[in-house]
Amino acid sequence: MRQSELPDLMQALRAPVNAFIHDSRARIALIVNRSGQVLAQHGFTSSYETMNVASLAAAAHASSQALAELLNTRRWKHLYHAGVKRNMFLALLDTPLEPLILVVIFDDQSSLGLVELFFDRLSASVAALPQLREVRRSADAVSFERDLEAGLDRVFKSDAEPS
């Protein structure tokens, strides 16, 4: 994802993510690309938490993909971790441009069934976004680093702004 494309995409993702949060009654949602670049988020209180979850989600996706390949499975539909108070749902949003990773954290106000139901709607909404329809050439290492830094700056800048 190029730096110049991020603001439009982040703005376009806001409404589908907010609708997903409302409908599924989840607490936290995060959409990242496979590199861990944050594209949309709802519910985090600090950029430190956001960046940690984004990095770990990208790593979890990569490791689950590797496990799926070892087991001769194309990929898992989603990953689900049940906790004592909170649960986590991690799934791939297929788009024409690139696959994106959704991380959802929810508690007893929601359920895995609700999250799965509204994930399917979110997935269709995100895949239909015009910002994710145009196939672009891949970035080189220099532009990747620049775009990653821009994403970090954008996340940390939003924390520094007064409420």
C-alpha cells in the first residue's frame, strides 16, 4: 500500500468497520495488511497497543498460513482463541488488491456466531471498496519502508492530538 493511497483507504474502511462493531457487538477491531500496516482500527486506547496487535496479527497469519501449507490445506477460514474474559477472532479479508487481516476482540456481549455472521458482511463490503479494486504493481524495499513509517506516523500522530 503506497503512502499516498493510505488516507483514502483508511477513510473508506471506517464505515464498514464501525458497522461491523455495532452489529457484532465486538469491542475491538483492527484491519492490517500482511506486513502489519494498520489500515483501520476501532477500540484501542493507545498506538502502542495497536502496533503490538498489528504486528502479532501479521505474524499469526503468516504462521497459520505456513501450518496450513504443511497440512496441504490452502488456508484456514479463520482462527479463534477463547479466553476467560475476552475472545479473539482472526480472519482474512479477500480483496482484489491484496488480502487483509481482520482481528476482532470480543467479550460476553457478543458471540463467535455473531462475529462470523457479520464478518461475512464486512468481507463483502471491504472487497467492494473502489480503493481495493485496482491492482497495482508491488512496491520496492525503499517504498515499503517509507510507507511503513508513514503508517506508524499516522497512528502515533492520532494519539498525540488532543481529545
